[in-house]
Amino acid sequence: MNISSNFDQNISRFHEILDVQKNFDIVYHTLTIADKKACLYFIDGFTKDEILLRLMQDFASVKPDSFPSSAHDFAKQYVHYGETTVETDDKNIFTQLLSGLSCLLIDGYDRAILIDCRTYPARGVSEPEKDKVLRGSRDGFVETMIFNTALIRRRIRDVNLTVEIMQTGESSHTDIAICYMKRRVDEDLLNKIKYRIENLHVDALTMNQESLAECIFPHKWFNPFPKFRFSERPDTAAASILEGNIVILVDNSPACMILPSSVFDIIEEADDYYFPPVTGTYLRLSRMTVSFLTLFLTPVWLLFMQNQNWIPGWLEFIKLADDMYVPLIFQLLILEFAIDGLRLAAVNTPSMLTTPLSVIAGIVLGEYSVKSGWFNPETMLYMAFVTIANYSQASFEMGYALKFMRVILLILTSLLNVWGFILGTAIAVCSIVFNRTIAGKSYIYPLIPFSWPEIKKRFLRGRLPHTEKSQR
């Protein structure tokens, strides 16, 4: 419905829908502006008090003989604030009001004046706990979307940078910002993303970006390898936008979603570019090698333990030194699940107890589990390496994808020996090769389709390109 010029009718409708008698945080303030009745609605805690005070002072100066004939003229003459709009659809008004805008109703006007003097509770812009770098900027995204877009604008001062706002969710009306560079972005992909967001039929994005990712790309849910790259670093987001990618920000989430993303995009990190090309190349290749080892180290060791006659002389030291009381496959699987249990426990442990409990857990679970005969020292060693190596790259999704593939490899190797190892490897390779980005392109480009220049860029950190103007 549209706003009526009957003030009492508007007030009655607003009071009924907003239920101001029960909702203590929905505040309404009646006032008189030049002998006309008015009412100001706002959400307590979302509004800057000093701005409202200045607006009240401006309203007191309005004279009856100079009272404007329309809400638009009133806002232009007497609402001395930059972010002001005039709205007539009450559905949009209620959505904006509950988002934090202040709503002014004046007798005789069939439109409401919306004043964006909101402020959200927000934490400080600090370095993300997960996406840390050895060198580089120390700021990170927060839960307030407008702060996140400002961090990107600070890095890209170009008129071609576009930030479009959208909303989705029948109940939540969650704000979504789509950031891209004109003339660099894939227009077909951009239109596809916007179409899917506009046509979402969900009650709320309860899990922020994960909910949005599952809604806009619901295919092949059984493939654990991530289709999107998530980052809490504004410098990573800005670099991705300049490369022609699309960055999606969701309100209440301290991370951005970068798409399209291949497996090489997800493995990349900011440290690759904060160091000289030689060091950056070393870091990138080390990360790829470690990721490869996290997948194959324990399955290959299990395969050798099941076929000890295959072990060459120079690898004799990998054999078990002590007697084995629990089959190796059960030792490895128990440790795989136990490590996740410890990880979940660490998340819920108070910060002041994290260090002492970690020491106790290391002593008790490490020393006494070996002495009791549950685990062999070699099993503990290889699983410790795999656990630490999982943190060599920032993507949690990629880490768990490698973990799931590793568990499948271990189970098949224990059941079918060498053929199980071959089958598990084939499953892992097919999961990567036959995966697709949201744009429908190969997940392992530039390997498929093959492109040698792009392969060099993916594996070697080259010098940043210079324009002719900068060279001169």
C-alpha cells in the first residue's frame, strides 16, 4: 500500500504493523512542525543521536507561511542531511526503517521522508585471524557491509568500479553488494549472478555467504572441492576485482566471495605478491607441494606398509619400529577424526586456557597414546605433518576437501591394496577435473584447456605488468 495524506491513518497503520507498544526498541516521537503534526520513527541503537538533534533544531525553524507543498520540497529545504530519500510504498518504508533509517511522517504529505543517519555496532578493522600475511596491510573485513565497500574503494579509485546493492530473503531482507570493474568483468556471468540473486526464494540467509553460495550454485553438492573463494582481506578482494572477477559482499559477514574461482585461484595467497618474484614463486610452489603431500602422504605410507617388499633399501626407515597392536588403517582413521575433535574443542576453549590445554593435550594424547599401544610413533608423526600442512593454505573448504579425499584413499587402499589406491586416486582426480566453476569453465584451467602462458602465471610469480605511461 501507499502512504496516505491522512496523518492519523498513517500513524494508526504504522503503530499496528510495527507493534510499537511491545517492541521497546522501535521508537516513535511525535512533534509539531509549523503547526502541522509529524511523527519520527527510528530503531533505538541504529541512529546517530547528534544528527537527530540537529534535525529537530532545523524543524523548529520552519515557518507556517513558508511550509513546502510536497514532501520532496520539504526534504530539499529543511532536511539538511546528505542521505535523504522520499518514499511512498509502505513495504519499502518498513524494510528501510528496520534496516536503521529514520522515517518522518508529516500531516498532509502522501510520502514519507527517509533519513539515513544510521550507525551499526561494529568491531574494529583489524587483521583477520585466518588470512594473515608475513608482509602487507593489516586491515580486514568486518560485519558491517558499508565499511567493507569503503575498504575496497580506498584501494580502487576508478570510476569503472561499480558496487551494486541488492536484497534477498523474505524475512531478513539481507543486503548484498556486487563489486566489479566495468569493461573487465564477464558480462554474461554478471547477468547470471544478478538474475539468480533476484529470483531467490528463501526466508533468510541465515549463514550469510554460505547460504547465498548454496542458493546461486546448487549443483554437484557431493563434490567437496570449493566452487568459490572466500577471503577476509580487502587487498585480495581489490586485486580480484582488477583482474575482472566479481566480488560479493553479504551484510553481517566479515568475508567476501570471489567468483569465478578455479583451484589455482583458491590456492593463491596475498603473500605471493608481497615478496619479490623469486620468493613469491617459492612460497607458491611450496604451498602446492605441501597440499599434494597432505593428500597422498599417509595413503602411500599405508600402501608401502601393506607391501613391505616394495620398499627400497634407502626407505627402510619408514617401517614400523615397534609392534603393532591396532591395525594401521584404524590408527589413521581414529587420528583423522580425533584431530577434528581437538580442532572443535580448541574453537570453544576460552582464550586464556588455550595454551595450557594445548600443552596438556599434546603431552597426554601424544606420549601416553603411544605408550599404551593404541598408536605407533610413525603413525603419529605422519598425521602430525598432515594436520599442520592443512594450515599451509587459507581455504578451510580446500583443506576439508583434501581430507575427505584422503580418507577415501585410505579406506580403499586398506580394502583393495594397490587397486584401491589407484581407484581412490582416480576418484580424487575426477573430482577436480570434472568440477566446474560457476561460469561453467574448467576448474583446473589452464591445464584443461591447455595454455602454456597461463600455466607460467599460475605456477611462477612473475613481475607485475607495467603500462607504457608508467615506463616512461
